[in-house]
Amino acid sequence: MKLEMLIADTKFITGNIKQTSDTIEWDSSVRDKIPKLLAHIFALWTLQNAASYFEAEDVENKNSYLLQPHAVQVVSIFRMFGIGDKKEELRNNLVQIGTGEGKSVTLGATASALALLGFDVRCACYSEYLSRRDYNGFLPVFNALGVVDYIRYGTFNKLCEDIINRNGDIRRIVTQIISESSHNAEQNIQHIERAKILLIDEVDVFFSQDFYGNVYAPSASLQDPTITSLINHIWKQRKPNFNLNHVTHTDEYKACCNRFPTWVPLILEAVKDIIYDLHNFEAHDYVVKDDKIGYKEQDTIVYNVVYGYKTLFAYYCEHEKGQITSKSLEEKISISIKCGSFSYAEIPLQFNYIMGVTGTLETLSESEKQIIQNVYKIEKNTYTPSVFGANNLIFRVKDDIRIENSDDYFNVIKKEIDDRLVGRKSSEKRAVLVFFESKQKLKEFYESKALETIKQSVAYLTEEASSEEKEATIKRATTSGQITLFVRTFGRGTDFICYDRNVATNGGTHVIQTFLSEECSEEKQIKGRTARQGDYGSYSMILLDRDLERFLIQTEDIEDVKKGKAISIRPNDAPPVNITYDTLYDFLHDKRNILFNAQLKLKLKLKVTHFKLQL
């Protein structure tokens, strides 16, 4: 069958189904199309990636060159679509698929099918890098089927942008109202929208401190020569005792008020914020690259985020150092107008249905499960078996965790690297991946005396790296003898595929985690960077004792656990109990769960308070 005929037949299966928020068609006439539709989508995906298959001649097992879906992936999609359920209806639901076992393929095929069935699909991921990678991986299918306009991949921030701007560019509308002193801002013509489905990639990340309980607060930038003069004056006159009274008596402030006479209260509030951030901007963490100020967002650096006027004054500061050009600075001088606050927690409720795949469904806390069930009405969960059978990860909870003081911490990490680099055969080398909590911790270790003797052979990867650098470092990380340091964000979703037989046959890649994750799900993800797809691998922890203080863990507690003494533990909203732990790991696990659940309850309380205040 020619590819064009396959594409035409795939589109013909669904016909012209229309799905709107008010009318969703999901009867047997629609459901019965799904098996055949998925077969065609996967056939198209396989053939589009079959170049190696057609080039391979006179080789054994030629079919191994074909990308083909596993039965678990197909069943996962059937489960998301309700196929085989008693009522076979569309419902909010989540599916657990093991790390490294094809979540991106499952999401891509699901998005393709839903778009052909008349839905508008949003795939939300925590990482811009991974989201772009997964989208590009299935883009040929989307293009061929003509559904590109109905499928969007992006981070949760991008998802917020899409929703708040769907009826027009909110920033431009706000700026236009103020600049023209008119309420007749442009409005988009309302169109009949498709019913919307949200596909979430790794649901546990939604509950992290970056999202759940926080708000997305977009702002518009108001620019004018009078505003430029005012802010330039404030920067030049900056002193510790510089205050609002000094500004309001200047000619620059008066000129600005004369330019926007109906918005003087807004300008006054802006000046208050400007003065506050002028005295505090140096304390915030930013990155200077390519004539721009950027910020870390998961595993990448973003340049479309600002932190009040701290970002603007970072431009001024770096301009004086010669790191930012005059042109780049001038483009950023403006007054910020807040366009509103949008709760991340409310975003999923804007969709008709919520579906998703995750590698960590079983590790969610009881508090998270309750929120998923009660707030988002996700009552159906599916746990799929591993595509590759039993997991071959070696992690001995009694022996593979060490807690060290600051004097020995780096030296012990270095010794662990040396020990784990040796394969089953002493002459063969494995690969070692070391994950750090932050760029600062990574750099401290990289520049330490402990690493001095092997520093030249050690690579590292942080969020600032380009996509090309990330791809090259990740690919090289699993080769024999390679030692690579990573910040924690690369412990999620990054495909460390081992093609080196010397590594694979000598115990596989070893992963060292140098911090205790607040969420069990993150730890599981980091473990999942090795022993992937049936390969062997191992994992260990080297922790710094003072880092554990935020979990309310004292050195005395650690020693008591080692000696087999009972420890007083106070679960959330419960009286304390004395527990004797078999291993340090069990104790650490309980303490982090107590902290995480307490933080989640506080976020939920703040979310409710914020909602009441808005009412």
C-alpha cells in the first residue's frame, strides 16, 4: 500500500466527526472505529520511520529494524478511550507506563486519534525540552493526517498562555486600553470551538512546588519615552535611602503622569514596585546568555519570564558590566501591568476530559490521590505491566545509602564513582551518572579537590546548555568509562539509552543520587535513568547530613536508626508513635512523606483562601 493511500484511508475511517463542549459524540458508531483507526495510525508511524528497514538487505531478523507499538501501549490507549469498560464511555483517567517504556509514543498516537475524532488536544509536560522532543517525534504523523492545528504540546506555562489568549492577546489588549485611554480594544471573533481534552505527561510533577498551589500571573509591558526617562532616572539615583517621596517630586514622574492622566494610580503603584525591586534585584538568581536575561524552568532556560522589575534591573546591572547591549536594555524598559492571576490548579478544569500517562502513579501520596479523585474527578487508574518483564535494577537499601558530613561528602561521592565505574570484569568500565539537587551543588563538586585527579574526564550538563549540547552529552553519558554530572531536572524523562555492549554486559549504567527527593516519584524517575528496557543497572545514594535538616532529621536520629533504637515519628494530624526501622531508607522515606503531605495541605489551604479572596 502506498503511503498516500494509507493516509487517505486513515482520514476516511473517522469521516467528519464534530465534537463541541456541548455535544460530544461517543456512541458505538464512534467507538467501533477506534481499533482500525489506531492500527492505521501505528502503521503510518512505522512506515515513516522505516528507512533503516528498507536499507537493510541480506540481514537476519530484518523486522527488528522496524519501530512497532507494543501490545501494552495499544491496550493503554484502549483503556484511556474506555474500550472494554462496562459503559465504554469517555472518562477522566490515568495510565501508568514504566519509565523508558514508550509513554511518548502512547501520547502521540492518542493525540492523533483524538484529533481525527474531532477533539482539540493539549499535551502538557513539565519540560520544554522533552515536550519539543516528543512533539517533533510524532510531527510527521500529525502533518500527514492534517491534525497539526488541533494538537499542541507544551509546558504548563504554555498551556496557561493558550487558554488566557484564546479570545485575543490579553497583553496587547491591556496595553491598548491604557495607551489609547479607550475601552474599545480589539476583540477576536468567537468561533465554535472543538471539545478540549488535556493529556498530562507525568502527573506527579503537577503537584510540585512550581505548579500546584501557585498562580500564573502574566503582565503587559507599557512603553513610552516618559517611562524610559523615569526608570533611567530611578536607576541613576539609586541609593539605600531612595524612596517614593524622592520619585514623585521629579520632573520625570510628573511627565509620565501627564502622558497617562487617567492612569496615575496605576503609575504610582508601579513606582512602588520599582523602588522595592531596585533594592532587592541582586538577590534573585538569573542567567545572562545571548544578550538576554533568562531563568531556569525545569531542564531549560526560558527568556519570556520576568520577576517583577528585578529582571529589568538585572538588565541595567549587566549592561553596566558590558554583558547586555544598549539595544537589548532599551527594549526591556517598561512599566509592567498585571493582567490577572490564574491558578495552575484550575487549568485542568477548563477541559472536557483529563487523561494522561505517568511512570509514577503508584508512588503518589494519599493526599495527591485524594486531590486527583475529588478535585479533578479522575477515578479510573490503569497500571500496565512492564513491556520488558522484570526490572533489573540493583539497589540494596541496607548497603547502598550513605549519609556523610560536609568534610567527607565530596570524597565519598568520588570514591563511589571510582568503585561503581569498575564492571564485573575489572578490565571493563561502566558508565556513571551523578544527579545533584542544583547547579550550585554540581559546580561545587566539579570544582572540588575531590574531583581534581579525574576532572578532565568528567562531563556535566545543566539547564543552560543548548539542545544540541544536551543531545550530545546524554548520548555520550552511557558509554564505557564515562562520568557525567547532571542537575536533578535531567532525572525525569531523559532517555539514557545504552548502546555500548561493554557497559551493558558489565552491570549496566550506575546512577548516584546526591540528595533526598521530597517526592518519592522523583526518586523513582531518577532510578529509571538506568536498567531501562530490560537492561541491567544499579543505583545508590550519597547524602549530606545537613541537607536532611529540612526534613527534620537530626544526626542523633540517624545514629539511633543505625543502632536499632525506636524513633518518635509524628504523621500529619496524628499523635506521635515510636517506630523501630530496619533500614535508614525506611526512616528517610517516612520523614520525606510527612514533609511532602504537610506542604501539600498548606498549598491546598492557600489555594482555597486565594479563591475566597477573589470571590
